[in-house]
Amino acid sequence: MAAHINRGAWAALLLLFMALPAPASLGEPAEVAAPPALMPAPENLVLGEGRFRVDETLSVGGASIPGDRAFGAAGRFMARLAGRTGLFLEQDFLASQKMTAAASVLYDFERTGKLEPFEDESYSLTVGPAKVRLSAVTDIGLVRGFETLLQLLASDEQGFFFPCVEISDRPRFTWRGLLIDAGRHFQPVEVIKRNLDGMAAVKLNVLHWHLTEDQGFRVESKAFPRLHQLGSDGQFYTQAQIREVIDYAADRGIRVMPEFDIPGHSTSWFVAFPELASAPGPYAIERRFGVAQPAFDPSNEKVYAFLDTFLGEMAGLFPDPYLHIGGDEVEGHHWDANSDIQAFMKRRGLADNRALQAHFNGRLLKILKRHGKKMVGWDEIFQPGLPADIVIQSWRGPAALVESARKGYQGILSNGYYIDLAQPAGAHYLNDPLPEGSPLDEDEKARVLGGEATMWSELVTAETIDSRIWPRTAAIAERFWSPAAVRDVDDMYRRLPLVSLRLEELGLTHIKNQDMMLRRLAGGPDIEPLRVLAQAVEPLKNYQRHSQGLTYTSLAPLTRFVDACAPESLAARDFRIKVEIVLRTGAPETAGELARTMTLWRANHEKVLALAARSPALREIEPLSRGLAVAAAAGLEALDQLARGERASQEWTESRRRELAEAAKPAAHAALAVVEGLGRLIEACASGPDRPVPRRDP
Amino acid sequence: MAAHINRGAWAALLLLFMALPAPASLGEPAEVAAPPALMPAPENLVLGEGRFRVDETLSVGGASIPGDRAFGAAGRFMARLAGRTGLFLEQDFLASQKMTAAASVLYDFERTGKLEPFEDESYSLTVGPAKVRLSAVTDIGLVRGFETLLQLLASDEQGFFFPCVEISDRPRFTWRGLLIDAGRHFQPVEVIKRNLDGMAAVKLNVLHWHLTEDQGFRVESKAFPRLHQLGSDGQFYTQAQIREVIDYAADRGIRVMPEFDIPGHSTSWFVAFPELASAPGPYAIERRFGVAQPAFDPSNEKVYAFLDTFLGEMAGLFPDPYLHIGGDEVEGHHWDANSDIQAFMKRRGLADNRALQAHFNGRLLKILKRHGKKMVGWDEIFQPGLPADIVIQSWRGPAALVESARKGYQGILSNGYYIDLAQPAGAHYLNDPLPEGSPLDEDEKARVLGGEATMWSELVTAETIDSRIWPRTAAIAERFWSPAAVRDVDDMYRRLPLVSLRLEELGLTHIKNQDMMLRRLAGGPDIEPLRVLAQAVEPLKNYQRHSQGLTYTSLAPLTRFVDACAPESLAARDFRIKVEIVLRTGAPETAGELARTMTLWRANHEKVLALAARSPALREIEPLSRGLAVAAAAGLEALDQLARGERASQEWTESRRRELAEAAKPAAHAALAVVEGLGRLIEACASGPDRPVPRRDP
């Protein structure tokens, strides 16, 4: 087979497919008809000659029966292909199966895949001029292969086609997850379903469903119905809905692992059952975020009886072999203050709260074993004395993962994949569960099962969660699936907007909800100035939004301008890159583009002010908008000076630096993302240009 | 109390609320911050002095407990108010109820409302400078009142406010429905839920859920599971989902009436049970649309036993007092061809197929009675001999409704409210279940319960259905709720875009999915030329899309350009009105607007061609786009001639008429909606202007 794909192969692929020039600059937004953007990149890809024409004669056939996974995958493939092309494809094979032998797209597989780690997800895909063959060991491999085939769709003057190609593909890691936190903000079933579709599109295979939190108990318990009745504000999943989601995920080859976070992060449990807690009640659902103190009482035998019943019920509801018990962020102040617990620790020789939690986990482990489940927990559960068949999920960092792998534990990495923190895709992309130069030996490496992107939901609702997950999680998915050598950030960014656009067909709202939110803020349809600003802005990163003078709670609205802004401004990245191009090469067309963009930004403020005058909810963005105008004006001056080949005066430079520093300040819980690029122009002026920048058109 | 609101009162309301000029022209799109747009208009409204400030001190209180309807309505009110304003309102009363006495928005009601016709839905709403009082007899009235209060939200330089006002309100008709056809195209639960929210926002109170069709059997039957297993392609509602929807609707004061369409429109039943049909099987799920021949065999005693069991099961699942049995469009060819049925008819003295169907309905009526349900059916079930406690739903026309009311039957009107046919909102709006000059006496009028908008789903999917329902159904909702005298079409169109925008907060996709679909067609984010064209275009109306050379089936993609176009182009209406203003008054600003719009249209074609060159799915729209450019060029010439005060030459006129006729031709299953306005300009040139049109700016 061919070598791993690389950037050269991608460029060849592009040139072969499209009667279009190859992209001229890095990170160029997808303004042209989409060339095939495979993400995750397959393990092996060999380009062939010719094109398989996608027209109304296309048909699909294979050995499967209605209701099974392969049949469903073929059906969704046809519906999505018809949807993208507008072609009236023959889809009635769903009922008649009449075209199996003559079908132009033929699939086959050997057996039904199991939903557990290390299952075979490989597939091979051969596109010839008249026939497409998709083969896999399991039907899960088929699901993966159909997604690749859809990503291959391209077009030319004759119409749609698949390029002739041979692909053999399989994942690098067996555990490729997305955590969705339905505890802090409830996420209705349709949110979960559309994100399962998104996950399948980029070959993720574990939905880690964080179901209980201080802020909400989100699953129906028939054993203890007061748990969800009192602990959820009525926002919980019925068991019928849970089963619906599990089936939906299984159809797409995705495991559903539930998390019940104990002994901390558990306030919502104690609203109904204060007697299980370490401090006296009563308890109310927590509305604030952060580390809350309520925790289960590990010295109380009734706690284990209760958890035995509850986890037994959940073990029956969730078929996954793993069950996540959380275990993170237990400070133990309530343990310290409880004399019964202190006496218990002394009696048992438990030296500190860590030892007490290890004792608790040891009891839980027995309970889970009895119910046939393997235990997963966060870093904190990693304690001497626990058996080696537990899985450690590392949120603290790669060192913790290395340590646990060396001690014989399986692990998954989440540190570096915290998509709630508004970091750029590129940063997540280069974060590797098994980085080059890992100190682990082969056996130890095998214990690193993969990783999970974590969508913590302090600051997301059903309206905004998709835009925090997508498209950045597609880059993380490539890290988990593709060969380690696939790590060209620029090429990832080339493909990302195309992948993002294709995710929309699954009902994901990551693009379309921005305009909707801006319309609501503006109170009308005229939102162009807000879009211009939103594309230049990013939400504050990490945990900075929590220290801006407003206390977010689980009931606070997440409908402000900052919530409409994407976590990463691809426009800002594009601008930065164009600035570098101009400074390095003096490309006149690019300089003209920069000038047009900055002129737009400079003129935008007046329009934003007009909107804000009529809309009180917009008034907080005035500093951001003014900052953009001022900084853009400075950038235009810089570009002019560079075009004249002049070095800027010190006075001018100092003054512009102050303006940029002012423009860079947070406002409305957001900040301008384009200041860096503009700053580069100012600094280039300050030091004098290496070469002249061409004069831009007025 | 005050007189009914009228246009004068609306204008006063506007002037009072806003520091803005009253709208200058009819039908102007909502480019300004939304003035209160109450829809449906309340029965009585008296303006007061002052403004109730909406800020973070606002709180809600009333006598209700978590989980009940009033509590839920108050909670949704607060969440939506916070969402629109971005204010961190105190919402924790949901758990604590601590603010009841001191709350600034106080609600009260006397009793829990019943979900049945003639329940009290009235409310009174008093907004004072410091206190809002909402009172109702039932909690359903409260739900209605909270929607009115939300619609009152306005803003000024100080921030958000409710204007001081006294409203007393109640519905004109007790049956205000929306039919959603989940048979021809399945509509997932989230589609139903978000549309229930939309219904509640405009005070509709009956979801008529069309659950079985030739193309699909959409409800889980535990008695006969093969019905949904074989009849639905896996696309059906589980009983748990049905209950979830019923609860969701009940929270919003909305009844859910199921329809099981028999004896015709029933092919999907016979896939599993061919022995119940009138012709021998086997049967397959129907993919085509139209009137199919399969029908239940009314002579077969097993049919009644089967239906007794099935309808008994459904009667237990759906709590509504009414059950709809369809009954429409039975041609009876299979009855004619079945000798057993012919013998049965002879034996029973049933003269024709109408009599045979009446016999069938009579048997059904007994079954429904036994299960405690009242029967509803389409016009065709209206037959001598049926008792007077059935309800006739008229799809054929007002004459049928009059006839049945005179004969003692209750009726609801759907003729004139077929929102699937892409008719303008104004046409539906003026269609009245009890029009002025109705020949009915008071007793007969009382039998006209109301009406239903019908969303038949031949040509809609979950992706497009919202845009076919909204915003036009809001105008129909006003017809059903507001006093008969509220029928100012221009004022309805003034409010409609504002109402439409506010519906987005409920998750409805009627606005945002257009861009998404255009991005998919373009294969990229640059869709402005497609938006320009889409706003000038409407889908072909009535049943014309079925005769354009492509056969639509239930599996055909509905993702083409026509599907992205709204059923009614408000831009085209706006253009027509501006043309009339210019021709009547010569308003120079308006002439300038027309010129700019036509210049945009004329220049748009080249950009569309560039997109279509890269996107095969767009090539079919080339004639529409060219037509728009040619017609706009003609319009610009006409405007110039009018400005010169010249009468056009006959040659010019003939030539332009031919161009417009060409441009008006359907293409891509759509047609230009702006040809009428452009044609008026041409014709004004042909006859010579009444007065000079001012010269436009270049």
C-alpha cells in the first residue's frame, strides 16, 4: 500500500479533482466549491485515474437487512448524498433491496461490530470509474467508510463525482470521545442526537455523557424517583429517552458511557437525600459554578446500599462495559467537619481525605464489578491499591497519564482538549495522547487508549453548545484517528471550514445560530455590522468570563453578543496570515485585501452604534466596536507607511501601541481577536519594512 | 372597557412606545428595533401612561407549585425575557418560590384549565409603572397572557420596558389548530415540540397530528407492532415520545388530537396486514403522492375487530376527547373490483360507495363511543344518518361548512388555510370561518368551532417545514383568536416580520435554515447572490411543483434552491408597494430605493453564474437568475423613462412585455415573485405617467 498521505498528496489530490488553482495562501476560507476535505485523514490513500460519476443511476447494495446498522448507514449515506446533490437517487432499496447485485456502490462486511474498545473499525474503499466498493470486517467499519465516501464528493463542469481512489483506513486510538456535560446546563435529546451525527461524521466513537452535577440530576431513576424529581427542575432524560439515544448512537457505531460524578459534584442528589451527604441539610440545587463542598459520606453504610441500588439500575440501563464515577475535585471540607467521618477514618487507619476517597472508590469498584461494569474516573481516583482494570481519565495533564500507564493503568487524555475554554483548534490539534518522544515503552503505550474532548457546560445552552463543539472537535477527532505524522496545522485549517460546512446537513447549529442570536440582539434582520464585529471577536478564554463583574449561574442568560461569537475567529487567523504574507513577500493583492478588510472594520463602528442605540442588549459591545475601528485605522496608517517604505516615528508608534493596548482590553466578556495581526503591522512600521509593501488601491 | 383595537390605536401605541417616527410606508420590513407587535391582537386594549422598567430587579410570583402549568409558564416567561434582554434576572424562584409576595410581576388564576373546546382562555393584563398583574380564570389563560406580555417588550434609551397598558382578552374561536402531517414525511419529536412552542406564542390551541398515511405509519402500536415495524421505514413515534409531546403541549395549553386516516390513505397499514384491505396484497409503502387506491374493506368484520383494538389502544394513549378518522379521498376502485364487497353492498342496500363509506363510519362511530372519543373527520364523512355530535373538518370549502352547520353539525374550517400551497399570508388572513354576511343564524354560527392551518408534508422535511408554517400561520392564528373586525392586511404585514423574528428564540428554523441550505448548495459560505435571488423568488404554488418533469416521492431530496425559498417573498411585496407609491406620489426616496434594488438584481446574475459554475446543484436556477437581471434592467429603463415624463414607444413596450413574460416562466420549480411589480412599471411607461417620477440618484 501507499505511504501515509501528506501535504504533497493533498495538493495533488486537489489539482486532480478540481479545475481550479490550488489554494494560493494558507488558511484561506472556503470561498470555492468544496474540494474533498477528508477529516480525519485516512491511514493510506492512493490516487487513481478517472472519476466515478454521481448521477441518478447511482444505487447502493450490500448484504444487510432493514433495521440493522449497515442498512441504516447505507440509507443515511443515500439521503445525505441526495441532499447535497439535489439528485433524485433511487432510495427505495430501503424497502425492496432489489438492487443489491447491480448496485454501483457495493458494500460488504463480515460481522456485526461490538460496541467496546479494540473493536475493529477498519475499512477499505475502492472508487473505480463505474463501481465503488466498501469493505469492512465489521459494520462499524462500514459506518466509518461511508463517511469517508461522502467526504470525497466533488464536482466539475459535468456534475458531481467521486475521484477514483484506494483507501485503507483504521484508527490510531480505540477510544475517541466527546464528553457532553448535561449537568450544569441540561441538553435536550435533540442536541445529543445531532452531536452524535457530528461525532460519526468525524469518526468519534464514545459519547461520554456527564449526567449528574451540583447543578442538576439529569437521569430518571425508577429506584429513587425523587432524585430526578427534586434535583433537576424538571430537566432530565427519561429512561425511554436514554434508550433512544443509546440506540441512535449504536446505529452510528458510538458507545455511550454515562458518568455519575461522586463523591463530590453531587449537590443535586442531596436535595432529595440529604442523609447521604457529609453535612446536614437541607440542600438546594446549586446555581453557582466552581467547586462546591457537598459530598457523599464515605463512612455511612447506607450510602453504599443506596449506590448499589442506583448504579445497579443504571448498569441495566446503559449497555456500555464502562461506567464513569467522576471522582474529581473533592476538597473534603465537609468530611473534615464531620466528627463521625473523622472517627471512621481513625478507626480504619485512613490518614487523609485522599485515603478516605480511595476507600470510597474501593467500595464503588466492588459494586460496579457486581453489576458487570468496569470503572472509569478522573485523575483523582488513581490511588495505590486499586486494581489495574480501571481506566484513568486525565484532566490534569500528560504527566498524570504517563504515570498511570507506567503503573499499569489504562488511560485516556482530556487535558488539552477542553473545548469549553475557547482555545484555537490548532492548539488542540497538536496535543497528542502519545506525543513524539513519549517516555513510555510499547506495553505502556498500549495502555493509552485515546482521548476525549470535554464540553463542560457552565457557559453553554442548547442554543450555543454546537458552536463550542464544532468545528474544532473535528481537528481533535483527526488527532485521535489519523496517523501521528498527520499534524500539518495549516492543512488542518484548510480543511476545517469545509468540514464545518458539511456538518450543517446533520442539523448542527454551530454556524446558523450566530445570525439568529444577532437578530435577537438587534431586534431586527439588519445584522451585517454585528457579523463583521463578531468575526473579529472571540469570547474570553479559559475561566476569564467568570471574573468580569457578573456572576454566571445555571439560570443566567447566555444570549449576549459574546455567546454569539465563535470560540475561534478564523477570520482573525486569516488576517494574521495575510499580514505575514504581506510583510514577507509584499504581495500586492493580499495587501489590497488587508486594506479592504480594515476599511470595513473602521467604518463598522458607526453602524454598530446605530444598532446599539435601538437595542439596549447591544450597548455593552460599544468598546469592542470602537476598539476595532481605532485599531483598524491604525492598521491602515501602518499599511500606508509600509507602502511608502517609511519607518514610523517614535511618537506615532507609541501612540498606536497605546491604542492597540486599549483595543485589546476585554469588554462584554469578549476581546478583539484581530489585534495581534494589526499589532504586527504597527511593529513592522516601527522597525521599518524589510521590503516595500506595494501601494494598495484606494 | 375600551373599544376594540384598530389601526388608529396601533399607531398611537407605536408613537407612545418609540422615540421613532411611525412607519412611513406600508409593509416596510422591520429594520428598526421592534415596536410591540401583538399578534394575535387582543380583544380590548387601553393605553396608559408610563413605562414598567424591565431590569434585574424584575421578579415573578404567583400561586403555583413546581411542575404545574402556571409555574412552567412563569419559568419560560422569565427565561425568554432574560434571553431577549441579556439581563441576569432572578429566576431561582423556580425552586425557592421566595418572592411571591414582593414580586413585581404577579399572576393569579382560579383553577386548572381543561384541555377541551370551550374552556376559558381569557386573561386580563395590567401593566403599571411598578407592577404587572396578570389574572385569568384558568392557568391556560395565564399561558396566553404571558405571551402577550412578552410581545409587549420594548426599549428606549434607558433600556427595556413594558408600556403601561390594560388588556382584557379572549379568543373568538375555541378551536384554533395546526395540522402537522407526519405521514408523508416523518417529522421528529423536536420538530413537533418547537412548533408547539410557536403555536403557543400565537395562541393556537390544537395540534392536529396526522399520524398515518399511504407513505407511512408513524405511531408505535403495542397491540399490532407490525404496523409501525413494517409501515414506517423505522420512522415512527414511540408511545413514550407521544406521551412526551402530549405533556409538552398540555404545559402550553394545547390539545393534541391524533388522526388515523381511514378507510383510504391507508397503504402503510396493509404492508403488515394485507388481509384488511379491499384488494389482494402484497402491499409496499407508497412512495408517490396523490390519491392511492388501497382502502380498508368495510364488508370485512375482522376490520372492525382490528380497528376496535387499535383505536382502543390509541384512545388510551391520547387523552384528547376527540379522535380524527380522516375519511377523505376514497375513490373506491378497489371496492368496485371486489365481488365480496359488491355482494355486501347489495345485501345491505348500500347504493354506492358513499353509502358504503357511511356504513363504515357508522361502525367506527360506535367503536369510538365505546372508547370515550368524539369523532372528527373530513368533509366526506358528512352523511345523512350520522348523529350530530361529530365534528366536520372542511377542506372543500366554506359552503360545506355552512351546510353542515345548518344540519346541526359542529365544524372547523381548513379550506383557505392550506399553508403547504405557498399562498401569501394576506390571502389566508382574510379567509374567515364566519365571514361577514354569513347566512348562518346565531345557533348555527355557534357550531363553527374555528379552524386549522394544514401543513401537508408532500414537499417538506424536518429541515424546511418551519419555513412553510411560519410566519404565515401567525396571521391565521390572529384570524382565529382576534375580533372579526381586525382585518387590516397592511397592519398584519407590518407586524408579521417582527413576530417571525421573535419565533426564532423558540428554536424554530424558518429563517436560519435558508442560509444553511444555500451554503450547502454553494458548497461554501459565500451565498449573498443566492440570498438576493431567493428573496425575489417563490416556490411554484398550489400543486404545480408536481408537474415540472420530476416525480416527487417521499424519498426525493427537498434540498434544492426552491426548497430554500420562502413560500411568500416579503421583499416582492415590499417592492410592489414601493412601485405603487412611486407611481401614485412620485416619492423620490422611494424611487431611489427601487433603483438601488433593481441595480442589485441586474448585477446579481453574473455572481450567480460564478457560483453555479462550481456547483452542479445550482445550475437549474440559471433561468431564474437571468430572468431577474433582464426584468430588472427593463424596470430600470422604465423608471428612467418615467422620470423623464416620457411615454414609452410601442416597440419598447412590446419588447419589455415579452422579456417579462419570459422572466415570469417557472424554472427549477420556482418563479420570480417580483415580476408583477416590475410589470407595473413597464405598463406605467406604456400608458404614460400620471405625474412625473422624480429623477433618481445614479
